[in-house]
Amino acid sequence: MKKLISLFKKDVLLGIKDVFILLELGFAVVIMLLLLFVFPKDIERDAMVYIHDETGLVMDIVERFTEEADMEMEFDEFVDSREEIIEGMSKNRNAMGVIISFGDEEDATLYKTEMLVQPYTTDAMMKFVEIEMEDMLSMLHPPFGTYPLEVYNSVSITSLQEGLRDEIPFNKRMLPVIILMMVGIIGMFAMVSLIGQERSEATIRAFRVTPSGITGFLASKNLMLLAVSTVTFSILYIPVMGTVAGYLPALLITMLTVIFGSAIGTFLGSFFEDPMASMGYVVLLMMLLSLPAISLFAPTFSPAWVRFIPTYHTLFGLDAAMFPDNNSHIIWNGALILAAIDVVLATLAGWVFLNRIRKEG
């Protein structure tokens, strides 16, 4: 343990000497200030729903309400045909379309809805919007709306989430992505650089004959990254969130992601003696690992393959920890998945790294 602590101190001093730690902490402070004082707290989304109402029911209700309340309502756009919906959706990739028509007598319903969506819209999102529209029509024209009467007597609706996601400030919504990029997967870049530095100074081979060995070498590097990441995470999290609520579970998810990034960095460091030679792969991997951020901000883009990217669980785990609404299972599911990936990757990366160093003599 004493030898590991000594190696840890040495790595911290080298990190300060090489300005890596100072840059990391400095950038964290700058980003934190930007989130607090520059990034907007509210931002309007460009999403649009085009509505073709063949029944006239929704249009009449909206017009009547606005006249009685003597106010203007910002409502989704009404169009006169299916073709206008398609034209609008082709111009706005975030748009969806709804066609409201009269129901069939055989189904004992007055109204039915048809969804027009983008190719990447998930079935779950389509079903959600369709049910929302049907429920709205049923409330506008009870008791025989879009469902038969016996449905109303047999179905009860219970809210499974308590939080109002739309009320979360935009600068706080950005925090999971920023923590992922600045803290989580930065370990990949840092490990490549640290191993490359040891290679260039020809000190890495000496660890083979020291009591700590290569295992101690990698352990001390990981400890240093975890320590720096904890400080960076705290600089970003506490001032921006304005509370320590959710701090520990969010920190757990972040540390597991740091280990994941460090393991990938160890793999790359095993095959590239010059850190600059691996930068292309590092950038490509960081771009790939950041893709789940799209699903976080645009739930309509959530194809199944995105969930196989480990950082998907990082982002949604952080989001659940920071903005809880009866979704704690997302945190622990994400933590278990990341921990399992870490065990496999870290073990395999250490084995590959040790064999590469031995072959180099």
C-alpha cells in the first residue's frame, strides 16, 4: 500500500508539472462559470406538431377558448391536408404530424388519430403521442370519445413519475453531457498521454522489476485520474446544481465511466508509443461515445443500438441522479452495467498492456 501511495504522489506531481491537472481543473472552473452566468436557463425547442383536423373539433375548442379568455394561444400548426403535413415535416426534421378523423361505427368510437412521423421516431414515442391525442379527444367529447364506454369503467390512470421535466433549467440539463465529456471519458485521453510520456522517458520498462510491477503502475495512474475527476466533478456539480442532492450516485456513475475511459486509454497506449499517433482513434471514440447525448435531449431518436454504447447508461444515470422523479432504478441499472463492463475491460486492458511491454523487452 505504501508503494502504491508513493506512486500515486509521483503521478500527481507529474500531472501538475505537465499542466494536465491544472488545465483540467481550470477548464472545469471556466465551464462552471459559463453554465452559471452565460448559458441560458430557458430555451425554446423547435419541435412542431402539424395537425390536420377533419372533424373540426379541436380547432373549434381552441378558437372558442381563445375568444372566451380574450387571449392568444401558442398552439401547434393546423393544416388543411396530409400533403401540407408532409411538406412541413420535410422542412422541420423535429416535426410530427397528426390526422384527426371520424371513427368507425364498428368500433363504437367517434374519433381516431393517425400519426405521421420521422423515420427515426421510436414506436414508444409514436404510441405515447397517439394515446395522448386520443385521451384529449375523449375528454373533449365524453363519454363516447375514441374508446368504447366499457373502457372508461375498467381503466384507471396512475402517474408513475412525479417530476416535471420541462421545468428543469437548460443549463442544468446540459450538465450530464458536460460531465461525461470533461470528466467521464477524459480518462481515455489522459491515460494515452500518461503512458506515452512514460514510454518516451523509457521508465515504463523499469516497473517490470520493481516491487509494484506493471499492476502498481496502472493502479496509481487510475487512482490519480479518479482523484482529479472527483475534484473536477465537484467543481461542476455543486455550484451548478446548487445542492449536494444526488451528488453521491452521480459521482458513482461518473467514476465508473472514468475507469471505462481509462481502460480504453490503456488499450490504445499498449499499441501506440507516441500519443499523437493515437489521437485520431481517441477523437473518433469520443465522438462515438457522445452519440447517446442525442437521445437524452431528443427522445424521438432512441434506436436500440444506441443502448449498447456504455455512455448511454452514464448519461441517463446522471440524469436520473440529478433530476429524480421515481427513476432511481435507472441509476443502479446503469451502475451495474458500467461496473460489469469495467471489470472485463480493465482486466483485459491490463493483460494486453503487460504482454505488450514484455514483448518490447
